[in-house]
Amino acid sequence: MNRKNFLNAGFGRRGFLSGSSLLLTGALLGATEKSEAKPAEVPDPPADGPQDKESLLADLVTANHILQDQGVVDGYGHVSVRNPTNPNHFYISRWLAPDLVTPSDIVELDLDCVSVNGDTRKLYSERWIHSEIYRVRPDVKSIVHSHAPTVVVMGTINEPLLPVYHMGGFLGTGLPVFDIRKSFGMTNMLINDASKGKALAQTLGDKPGALMRGHGGITVGNSIMHSVGRSVYLKINAEMHLQAGGRKIETLAPEEAKLAEAGNQEFPKDWDLWKRAVLAKR
Amino acid sequence: MNRKNFLNAGFGRRGFLSGSSLLLTGALLGATEKSEAKPAEVPDPPADGPQDKESLLADLVTANHILQDQGVVDGYGHVSVRNPTNPNHFYISRWLAPDLVTPSDIVELDLDCVSVNGDTRKLYSERWIHSEIYRVRPDVKSIVHSHAPTVVVMGTINEPLLPVYHMGGFLGTGLPVFDIRKSFGMTNMLINDASKGKALAQTLGDKPGALMRGHGGITVGNSIMHSVGRSVYLKINAEMHLQAGGRKIETLAPEEAKLAEAGNQEFPKDWDLWKRAVLAKR
Amino acid sequence: MNRKNFLNAGFGRRGFLSGSSLLLTGALLGATEKSEAKPAEVPDPPADGPQDKESLLADLVTANHILQDQGVVDGYGHVSVRNPTNPNHFYISRWLAPDLVTPSDIVELDLDCVSVNGDTRKLYSERWIHSEIYRVRPDVKSIVHSHAPTVVVMGTINEPLLPVYHMGGFLGTGLPVFDIRKSFGMTNMLINDASKGKALAQTLGDKPGALMRGHGGITVGNSIMHSVGRSVYLKINAEMHLQAGGRKIETLAPEEAKLAEAGNQEFPKDWDLWKRAVLAKR
Amino acid sequence: MNRKNFLNAGFGRRGFLSGSSLLLTGALLGATEKSEAKPAEVPDPPADGPQDKESLLADLVTANHILQDQGVVDGYGHVSVRNPTNPNHFYISRWLAPDLVTPSDIVELDLDCVSVNGDTRKLYSERWIHSEIYRVRPDVKSIVHSHAPTVVVMGTINEPLLPVYHMGGFLGTGLPVFDIRKSFGMTNMLINDASKGKALAQTLGDKPGALMRGHGGITVGNSIMHSVGRSVYLKINAEMHLQAGGRKIETLAPEEAKLAEAGNQEFPKDWDLWKRAVLAKR
């Protein structure tokens, strides 16, 4: 694979960012950072047009491994990315623990979760988490479903999860909590059909993520790097909240949270670090 | 070893599951998942008849290593499996830390904990945990004895351990707590003879597991994969309970727990993941 | 090194255990366990006479690494063993982080902490922890000084650390807490001379260990394996106490604790496991 | 590189320590320790004159890796060292996750954060944390910016972080908390210009470190080894504070803290241990 394309994994921003966030990011970059030369380890600016499929799927595989390594998923949990050339399709692994995912395990589904290539392999029972959010959130390019223990706990204790620090800025004034019992009564807690996926997407609204009572959580993003970064900082922020042990936490004011989120971009420094960590273990 | 048999380790369901749970599992499978092709990494459907001995013992050895790797046991704790061809026998390691177990360490005992092959090697002092549960629970095919710290704590603080999330569904309305002092007065806390094993089995009743005050816990299952999966999720659920730090937790309703349990099957995705992790370290 | 002697490391009990605990151990062994054959991995019965020096020092080096690996020490903390052929001498590493210790780093000191071989290398500033306890406790053959965080915390919150489970049985009705300020006023908290060592030994009394306010803790034992095992279970028990978050814990009754302690012997299963773990990392 | 210079990394004390702390350290050394021979693993006494640049930058790279390994930083956070031959310059990595830093990534900046070599590579947006502290603290030779979760929490719960044990002695009567909102209103929480750096330096005063509300913390020191050691023990001390779960902690008296700090020197035993750990992973 062409190294430049590989390093662009996740950075195909031209095709992804909406106009306004691009302007905001540009303004911040101008205000805070020097112009950069191009050493090997810093990702190149996005190439024109959408990211090529091979490097996108390589990033999706890497994202699966990162999520396991960072404690966001275990045997359960998943990550997907919208097809940059067809917004009605998305890529996700077949039914498999994320840490075991390889490129040949990736399938392409449409928004009814039908495999577009006639692939008949078993799929995640909760694929509708992804399809139904992609359906109503054109800005979302990638979704992570998390089973991190502290994230699970935060969905059950009726306390808002507010940003304890700037890396959690995207949490804003808190994430919505989806409680499947409200619309569906007693279930096995799984988002295992379209109507449950739609209900979750409705609770998510325009937020960067949601907690799922008795289950876990989700984060969405402009790119794989973005949804993965958010899922890790959601987990860390949940850990901090619980470490405070019930004390009053001076969390970020809403305006601070918003400014901090813009300052974090899509967590590129983390992506490089986390990717290197999982490559070293294979 | 034949790869198909190896992958069937733990999936010899035909010989194991009772009729009603097989029906329930079948109904859920029909409702939630697509038909599957047969890629290498997903376990094949169970072969006819019981699993062959060689692969069963390989799984038992792997289970020992998984339990150490997942923090369920340390120098102490053990796992056993009933002999599929003779329900009055079971396999367990000789006296050894689980992480050190190899196939040559496995012994076969009858329900009086007598070695059936004249093996004279030292055995676990608490082998009666296993024999006495196998004696009264024909549905149980595998047992894990856990020393996970959070599980120990949950047996001492007089709070029910309810499912915080769907992976703990099998916890239902809570596990019974065995307090050895009630029947035996002051002891060294060990289940080191048949009468103590019988008392523990009585407390266990028809439940999927029990806590042991001042000691640890046990989980039982339809297969090695099942008892091991339950022991890990028992530990994770206990951690979540304690992380909530005394706050009220919105745990799963009894009906949700029951449905969630059925939805989890016997944790096959975890088994593949955990097995790969321990193989990578040897 | 002769494998049999190596495996006897820590098991030179004939020279170590007092008569009464030997009887008690024998009675328990008779009651609970089958006679053992001699597979390679289970330690042989103690050889006659004291353990040879080479294998003893190898065990001391291993103990240093185990203590780091198990989180009992970090850059600080140490372990020593009494010279089995001269009770007025003991072996300890020179001033070095425990994980870096090799056989050539071991020095032999007398009870005034003078090097017996004219070795002039820098020593631990707190070597008097060891010398002064050996001076007044002829039963003690090995001492560990711990900096485990949860052990440090337990020395500062004015709550007795009672056995939460049977592996902490040796904690009995709690460990004494040494507060250096009581006898020495304001200091740098270090046991850096004989008088402070004597004060600590006095607080220790005939107990298996002591906490040191604002500092850490110590455990003593009949052998390296025993003091090391106690230091790890002290740490685990402290963790459990803190995980319970202030709730009332149903701890072991004094009689249960005593019986449990006898049942644990000197933690041989753990030693084998922990040793294998550190050998695998070198 | 000359091994002696390499081991002196961080020990160029002659050029670094102020007169009074040198006297105090000398007095303590005389009182507590034997004279040392010169085995390979114990750092040599400082060479005359400042440390050579090559070994200094090697230590700075190692410090970056240690900080990741010890959980003080993750994708974010940084460490710098003042140029011993020009106090108006300092060395720091370019914009990169600390664990990825290599010698070629180090840049040299002046106190206005201008690169002195015309290097145009992207820099940390928070480099003014370093420049503005070096500007007003001539005693400070190295600075660490930490994102350790427990340190973040301690900056938000309005409780002083006092030394729980002697290794936290430098915390004295507590660290100041910098709240950016007080002087700058709503921001993205980053110290991303000179005025914010000056405000942080003012809050720091003459202390060994400061917490930053909603952000993390900083530690300063006489050398890389010193600032790094303090950052790790700040983290551990914060963990202990939170593990105590709101209970009253018998922390070190101010006099004990001062004496303990002097007794710890600059954490040389830790540096050797932590360095060896990161070298083993590369």
C-alpha cells in the first residue's frame, strides 16, 4: 500500500468535514500552531477526493484492534465507516471479536443491513446501531459501539457524564441515555432490528454519542479516527467521573467544552500512538 | 488434532443442552441472525455425539490459562469438565496453579473424588466443590472456582450482585451466598470434604453460580466455554457494582436478565478471543 | 544449579519451621490431601539440613523480581533472608531497584548492618528494618518491605486491615501500625538507623507484619516464599478493603483467620506461578 | 556515546543544584549511607561542568518514553529540559505523542518559543507552559506536563493533594491549582500563548508543581530525572488520595514532608528502573 495513502487513513477530510467545522478548524490552526514541514510521522494533509478503499479498510481493521487495546471493546463492540463513494453503504466486520478482525472479514452493507456483495457470513446482531444512525446523520462517517465497563456504569447511575477535562470537551452538556425499555418494554437489551436502531438514533439526535442503559455506549465522528478517539476519551472521562467517588466535580463550562472540542480536532496524535501500539503486538 | 473437533471444543451442545434451552436458543437465533457460511474462525456447528477426549482436555487446559489471563484465578482457583461419556466422572488438573497446567496434569476423578486411573498425584484440596455439584446438577457440565478480588468482596458486603448490563444477564435476581460458618462453625474456609461440598451445592441450588463469603465464588455451565464466560462476566459485573461506589444502580429487570442471558449463548466470541490471547503468550 | 535444590528454594523447612506449626501443618495435610507422587513441577520435600547458599541467593534474586512484578515494590522496597548457617547474618541486595537485582548484587550483613565481606557498595538506607527484626525474632527467616499503594493508604486511614478472605488469614485481628512520629518526632519517615529499626521491631511484636504510617508496610515469614506470599496477599487484601468503599465488610472471624492461615502454608502454588512469570520476562 | 556520560544523564548536578539544597543533600548523605564503590549500574557522581548535549537529549527522549510507560502522559503531555549552556533556550520534542519521540524530533526553542535553528516543524500548542516557567524560575531545569487521569481529577474536586507518603514529600502543604477561567474567561483550556503561560507560572510560584483545573498538571525539577520522578509520584499520590475514598487521611506533617523530600533526592533508583523498562520494550 502506498505509504502516503496509508497515513491519510482517517484524514480524508475534504470529503468528510462540513463547511463550518472546516472554517473553525482553520481558524484555530492559524491562531495556535506554526506551519509544518512534512516529516515522515505526521500525517500528510488530506489528499484530494475521498480516501481510497484499500487504506480505508486498513484503517477500519486497525480501529478494531485499537479499540480492544484501549479497553473500549472486548469480545463485543464494533466499529464501522461509511463508504465515501456511496453514502448508503457502510463497512463493518462480520461477526467476530474486534481484536481478531482482518481485512478479509470486512463486509459492506446497505442501510437495511443487507450485504451488497452477496456475502452470507454471519453479521453482528446489532448492526442496526450503525445503519440507522447513518440513515439520519449525514454528517456521521464512522460509529463505535463500546462495552467499556465505566461507560456501562455511567448509563445506570442517573448522573450526567460531563467533561472532567478538555479531552472530553465533545461531551458538552452530557450525552443522552438510551433506555430500551421505554419504547420496547422487556428485551434482551440488544439493538437487533431496524426499529430499535431507529429509536437509538432518535435518542442520539445530533449529539456526538449516547449511553445505553444496561449495555454500553456509542460515539460517532467525522472519520474513523474521530469516532475511535471519542470512544476512548468517553471511557477515560467516565473513569475520572467514577474515581471522584461522588464528590462534586468542577466540570468544564459548556463554552469551555465547545472550545476544547474544536481544539482537539480528531485526535490525530492519539491515532498515531495507538496504531503503533497495536502494530507492535502483531 | 482434527481442526473441526478442536473448534467444537465446548460446542458439543447436542450432548449437553437440555431440550428447552435448545428450543429457546433456536428461536432467538432465528429471530436475530443471518444464516452463516463457514469461515475458518467461527466455530462449526456441533458434531454429532460428544466431543472427543483429546480436544476436550485441550480446551480444559486452555480454560485454565484463560482464567489466569482474565484475572478470575491466580495461584488458586480451578476449572473442571464432566466426562461426556461417563457422567459420574470429571476432569480437573492436579494440584497446580492454573496457568501452569498442561495436558499431562489432567486427572479423572469420580464423584467421590477418587482418581479413576490410580493416579496418585496431589489434588486440589477443594475438589469437592466440583464432585458434589456434578452429583446433584445433571445439567452442569463444567465448573469454575474463582478467586477474583471483586468477586471476593461481593461475598462480604451484604449487597446483592445484580446484572449491571446484559453480559451479566445470567446473574438474574442475584447469586446465593454460601457462608461456611452457618453449617460448620469456625473453619479454614475451604471446601475440603464431601459434606462441605454438599452444603455448597445445596446453597447453589439451580443457580448459575454462587458467592462464597470470605473466599471467592463459583460459576457452572453447559460447557467449559459457558462456565468460563460466566466466571469472567461475574468478575466484570462485580467490578462495575463496586465502581458505582454505593450509588443506586439501575440494574436489569428480571425479565431483561433472562432474555439477555439467552441472547449471550455461551460466549463463543469471547472464547475465540481469550484463547487467541493465551496462545500468543506461549 | 541442581534442579532439586532450586525447587527447594524456600522449602528448607526442617531448618525453619518451629515444632508446633510443623505439627499443625502435618495434621491439616493428613486431613485434606492425598499422598503425592513426585512430578517435576511440584516442589520436593525439604532436603535435610539448610538450603545451599547458591539456590538460596537465586531465590532471593527471584523474590526481588517477583515483588516488582506483583506490584509490592517499585523503585523502593526490599527483601532479605537470614543466613541459614549463621543466624546473625542476613542477605539483601545492595542499593538498587529490586527489579534490577542480580546475584552479584547480593551482600551479606551482620545485625549491625556491617558488610561481612568488606563489600563497600552503597546499601539501602533502611537496612535496619531487617537487622533489628532478625535480632529480636528468631522465628523470622525473611522480611519484605513493601511500598504497594493500597498498603500505604491502609496505614493512614485509621481502620484495621482485617482478612477479607482466607488468603489474608495471617492478618488475624489486624496488623499493628508503626507511626515514626510517636517516638522520633518529625523525620523523613525512613528507618535509617538502629534505634528506628528497634522501634519498628517493637511495634511489630510477634505479628506477621506491620503497616508504617506514611510509608508502606512489612511482612515477615519462615522463608522467602512465605514473606513474599504474605506481602502479596497483604496488598490484595488492602485492595479489597478499599474496593469495598467504606461499607461494612464481613471479615474472617479470628478463629477462621487462624485456621485459614495454617491452611495456606507458605503459598507454594503462588511461588511457582510468580517465578515462572518473571523468568518468562527475562 | 560514552557510557559514563550516558549514566550521568540527569545527574549534572553541579551545574544545576542551588547551594543550599546541595548542602542539605550532602548532610543527609553523610548521615544515612555508606560510601559507595562504583558498580556499573549505579550512576557515577556528576561530572564537572554541564552534561554534554548528546546524552542530555538521549535522556530527554528516554523521559518521553518513561512518561508514557508510567501513565503520566498519553497522546498528550510533554517534557522539556533547559539548555545547560544557554539558560534562555530549552529542548522539547516537536508536536508528537511522547512515546513516538526520537532524537531527531527534538527542537531547541528560546523563551519566546521561537525555534533557534530555523526548524519549521509543527510544535506543541502548549509550549508556553515551558518557556514562561523557565523565564521566571532560574532554578528549574526541566518541566513535565501531565495528563494522568487521577491528577486531572485532583484539579477538579477542591481538596488539597497532600503527601500520603514520603515519596510525595515534595507536595508539601499542597500544590496550587491553576484555573484558566479566572484570568481568561471561557477558553479551550490550553496554555497556547505567552500570556497564559505567564499566568500559569505565576500560579506555580516557587512550588514543585501545580494542578490545572480541567486539564492535568505540571511538575518542575532540577533535572529531567527530578521532574519526571515528581510527575510519577504526583500521579501515585493522587491515586492514593482517591483510593481513600473521602476518608480522612493522616498525611505527612509539613516538616515530615520537607525532610522526606530531601531524603528522596531526585529519584535516581526510579530512573534506572524506568529507563530499563522502556529500553526493554524497544
